[in-house]
Amino acid sequence: MERAAHLLRDTELKIAEISGQLGFLAPPHFIKIFKSIMGVLLRSFVISNEQDQAHSRDGLILMLG
């Protein structure tokens, strides 16, 4: 699941693409296993990382501005 977390954080791939790359035949199964192992809903993980990246960009703009 670390690979899944990396792909979700650092790429623009869709969940279906990531689940396929990781060998899951069905995205819903991947989503269920992700929650079981990571302890967080996959969508919550994605949203949290999107917010973290936005805050990082905002901080960089403030530092450069």
C-alpha cells in the first residue's frame, strides 16, 4: 500500500489506473483493501494530500513573493 500511497500523492493517475498497476482486478476491491491496511478511506487520503500540496504551494509563493 506504500506504492499506492505514493502513486496517489505524486501522480495524476486515476484510482482505476492505480489499482490496475497494483494488480487489483476491480477498483472497489482496491479501495476496500486500502482502507483496511491504511486505516483511512481512500478518498479522505486523496483529499488530505491535495490540501497538503495546496498549502505547500501557498507557502512557497509567500516565501518567493
